[in-house]
Amino acid sequence: MCTSIVEITAAEGSGKSSDGWFEVTRAVVSYDHPHHAWLEEAMCIDFVNPALGPGARAAVEITLQSAKDLAAALTRAIAAVEKLEAEQSA
């Protein structure tokens, strides 16, 4: 089933592909048929730089539960960093 669920956001950082490190400018999150994971459907997360061509891509294909766990871990880590930065600037 193709869901057409795609979210794209600007991103700033670096990613590593088989060609080495590249500047990341976008993150693309979709729910679709994976290319490599042995799953019926997967949360696919791609960190890309379209200006550098198709080789500038770092990708993961994970289960929906893994994506939920990752989102929760990111939320906890962001909260901890924001608390630390607030304490350091006080």
C-alpha cells in the first residue's frame, strides 16, 4: 500500500554516505515500502542534499514502534540539552 505520507523539513548538519561525508540540507520522513528492511511498511528517514545528487543521502528504514521510540528519545535528549544550556547561561 502506498500511503503518500511524506514530511520534508530543512535540516542543517552532516551525513555520511558511501561516498563520504556531505552537508545535509533536508530531512525527509515517509511511511512506505522499504527498499532494504524486511518489513511490509517502514518509517523511512532520509537525510539529503539534493544539490549534490543522489549520492548525498543517509537513510534508515525502521518499524513504526522504533520511530516512536526514536521520537521519544529525541524529545528527552532535547529537553535535557535545553535545561543544560539554560543552566549554563544563568
